[in-house]
Amino acid sequence: MMVVGYEEFNALLERVERVEMENGFLKALMESVHWMSRQQAMQALGVSSSKLWTMTKRGDLVYLKEGQTIRYSVMSVHDYLLRKKVDPMDIQSTIVQSLNRVRS
């Protein structure tokens, strides 16, 4: 039987809590909001309009075009931020804040 120290235990506990938060976020996300506006995507990603357009043309994000309006997949924004090594807890709060602040 292996005995771990207090610091190692706390670090592991923190990782488990992050995974649980991430799973809860993804479950809630999949059940509710699927698309975000251009403004919301810009805010969540912290990019300008031209940078978002570059990312769109490059295929970095999943999007849907409805007439003149472009909607971005919330999951693709989430996945993009994960690929950029952003902390999952920060991703959750960033996306939720962008969805709440900017209305399309």
C-alpha cells in the first residue's frame, strides 16, 4: 500500500474536482446552449473580429451560417481553448460570461 503526502493528496483532490467541474459543464452545455453569436465568440476567445474571421476561414471553429448571420459552436470554442492549454475552469467561466454578457 502506498501512502501519499498531504500536498500530493491535495493536488490530486484538486485535479479530481476540476475534472468533475468540467464534466458537469459539458453535460449542461450539451443539454442547453449549442451556438453563440460572433460577438460572444470574440469575447470568449479574447480575439478581434478580424482574428475570428481568420480562425473561421482556417477551419479552427465549427460555424453555421444563417443568411448573413454566422453562429459558432459553443463546443468548438471550448475545444479550441482546450487545445490552447487554457485551464478548463477558466474556459467554463469565460464561455458562461460571454453567453451572459453579449446578447445577439
